[in-house]
Amino acid sequence: MALRDDKPRVIEALRTLPDVKAVLDAWPERVSVLPTIIVEEARNSPADRRDDREYLTRLEYYIRIFTKHAKERSSLASAADDLLLTLGYERNFNHETGESGMCVKHMRYYIYV
């Protein structure tokens, strides 16, 4: 069985959020366009095996939202959260920071496929 990868579906869905300027699958040299969302795989591991094969996989993705203002960060994070829940994901981590004049929301989601 090939490694399961749901990142393209997650990125495509996040690109539908209004006012998002960029959704990337890797860290850029610098985040110059805001708001930007970065999606990274955090985990891809067997969750269940049957008949000596991987039957169920746990996928986890980091979703990092970069905005200029805290209010924008909150509303975009809420919209992203709603969207990922409709895709079948559950949030298991949420943290806010301010870095280099930007507001950043770090979120982590998982799904079993």
C-alpha cells in the first residue's frame, strides 16, 4: 500500500477561504503576503493492521495561519477550523503567537483514513 496523503485535499479546501492570499505546503523563505496559510504533514502512521497489512492510517497536519492583526487571525482560524471539521478532521492542538510583526495561529488536526 502506498503512503496515504490527504494534504492536497486540505490545501484545496483552505484555498476556498475568502481573503486568503496564499496556501503553501512548505515554509517559504519569508512570509511576505498576508494572510498566508502553511500546511505541513505532522504524522502519517499505521493506526490498525489486519492480515499483516496497514488497514487504517492516522494522518495529522499542522495548519499555520499568518495574519497582520489578531482579529483577522481569530476569524480566519475559526473559518479554517469549521472547514477542516467538515472534511472529517479533529483539532488536537491550538496555539497563538506573535512573530516579527505578524499574528500566527498554530493548529494541528488529525483524521483516520
